[in-house]
Amino acid sequence: MKIQIDSLGLPTLSKLIGKKSQLEMADGTLADLVACIVDRHRRQAGKILLDQEGQLDMAIQVMINDEGFLNSFSD
């Protein structure tokens, strides 16, 4: 499945992956998507997206299909 990523309000992430980018991945969770981004862009993406415990940083807001926000891997 193709996933459209718009990195709004995250200039360091936008610089790394582009303001709008697409990823191709199998169905999965938010954790799978973040792991895919980190695998593709290495440690720099992990520093932007993850906290010290390896969880999604609380400052990151993820919107799905222009509706609602997820703010953790368990949502």
C-alpha cells in the first residue's frame, strides 16, 4: 500500500524526507510506519521521531486521512 507522508511543522523531518513523500509498505501499524521511515533514513530520522525510550515522541502528531490524531504506538 502507498502511504502519503506530509511532514508539516517538522522542518528537520521535512529536510530529511521532503515535505511530501510516499512510502510503499505492507499493511501495518504506526510503529511499522515509523520503523520503515527510520530504516530508510537511518538514525537521523529516529532522533527526530523517537524519544529516549524508542517510543513516538509526544511532540509528534500523526493524522490519518485528515481525521483525528494518534500520539503513541498503542493508539
